[in-house]
Amino acid sequence: MGRLIAALLIWLLPLSAAAQQVWTPGSYDNGDFFFGTATLPDFSVALSCGERSPMRPDWRGPQDMHATVTAPGVIQMRFSKQVLGPPRDELGTETRDVKILAGGVTYQLPPVGFNYFDDAWTVPLSAADPFFAALGQANGFQVDSLLGRVNIPTTGLHSAWIQLIAFCESKFRDIGLGWAPSPPGAAGQAPQPPAGSLAAPPAPQPANDAMVEVAYTHVAQVCGRQPVTLGPGHLLIGNIDGDGRNDVVIWWDAIDCGPPLSRPVCGASQCLVETFLTAAWTGTPEPFYAASAAIVRGSNGLDLLQTTGRLAVCNDPAAPPDCTFYHGWFNGSFQRLN
């Protein structure tokens, strides 16, 4: 997945930059989504913005699951595994130990998450944060983490930043969202965390919980009249299909239907997962079995269903090495993505 982003960035860069560690701006609009970036040739660190293309007023989510979608006024900062290392089992897919040392000042970043689709670490930050201006003025900076310190050059960063922001502002205005960077949080100087303000997912809009009612009615039908115990995580809610309405996933492992059969749709090691997507609702949820289920944020701004498997599922040659599967909205339908 990271190779796709890398290939795109290579296409955006002039050939003369390949042999130099110079920050270079780039932009792209394929009629589905737009993408602006400022990056080094080795993709060790990159800054980017993205959203739907102005050429698609009817857009309900990118056809490309690898599209980078950011909120207005937000820049995504991306670190390669060469800078922060691979995800570590003891930390999961989020690390809170990343600091930036620039111009004699230490900046504590908000939690940085690993995105398996980009094969890189990313964190959203307010474009108004003075942290970015400090990077552009510094003679190089260092990324400090559990992996150690990595030196990053800043040659060309100031100019690339100006061009990136001009592109982002123009494109966000063209789609009617505006740019207006949000004020940074407790920005900058250590030990005051964080540098930049974390971009929160969009809040659910009112009257978007119709699928919640449908899902609870379905649970009652499956369990029958006996008392039902609903444990944590029994309903997973997110915007999976990109239409702005809440989609629902029932995780039956967290539901106890009571006697005589407390878990009617669970086996010895896996339980039923059922999806209720507003953009693809036919009256029947889509079922499959998994050992665990969770909602995670994808690189294109939409939510994904993350599941794990066991036994024969993990032994299948087509299964990912860690037996973690991602399911999401792609080309107008809900499907497994890896």
C-alpha cells in the first residue's frame, strides 16, 4: 500500500530532485480526489492535504481507498518506517513518544498512528501551528522516538510549504469547505504537549442513527424474548461508506442472549460480525465470522472494519501475515481490502 503512495510521490517529483535531499512540492487531481504534498525524495517525512476533487460535486467518498483525506486547515505529517520503525507489538499502532527537535526547541507531537494502507506513521496537525514555521526556519531538524534520533534536512522546506498551503487553500475553497486553519492547541515548546492540534474525526450529524435502531431490532429478533445482556463494543459505529450517516457493525461476541443458548451465533473461537451500511442497505446485514472486530480510521478519512481470524482463516495463503483484515468501502461496495 505504501508503494502506491511512494509511486505517486515519485511521479510528482522532478527527476532532478531524486539525487538530492531537497523538499519538493507536488500536487495531483484525478477527478476523484486531490492531493497536495511537500516531501523529501526518500519519503522519510512528508506533509500533505487532500479531499474530494472540485470536478466531483456528487462525491460521497473516494473510489481509491488510499486517498489522503484531511479536514480543512489540517496538514497530515507522515513518517516512514525508516524514521519511526515498524509497529511494535507492545505499543500497538499508536505511539506517543515522537518529538521534533528544531532550532534548539523540542516539540512533543500528539499520538502518531500507523496506517497499514500507507505503510507509514501519520499524525494530523493544524496548519496554523507555529511548529511548521519553526521547521521551515531551522537548519535541519531531528525526529526523536524510541528508535532513536533521525536527522532530517530542511533544504527547500520553506518554499515547498508555501506552495503546499497555497494549493490546499485553493482546492478547499473550490469545493466550498474553505481553509481557515484551526488555532493550534498547547503548541510547541516542551514539556508543553502537543505541537499542533489533533484533528478529530467529524462529529456524527443529527438524525443519523437510523441503523442503530435497525441493528437493535435485529438483535432482539435473533435472541428472542429472553433478557439480552449487551457488553462493551457490541455495536461498532462509524462512517464506513462515506455518505455521512452512521453505519453499524454488530459484534456478537459482546452480546449474551441468555438461556438456553447465550451465544447462538458464536463458535469456539470466532463470532458472527454483521454490517449495517446505510449506502448499501438491502434489508439484510452482511454476515461473516471473526475472532475480533473494531472500527479504525482509514487513510482516506473513512472508517474501516478491522477483524482478525483464527485457524484455517490464518493458514490461508491469501491471508495477511498477521491475520488482520480490513474491510471498507471501495468502488461503490463494501469489501475486504487486504
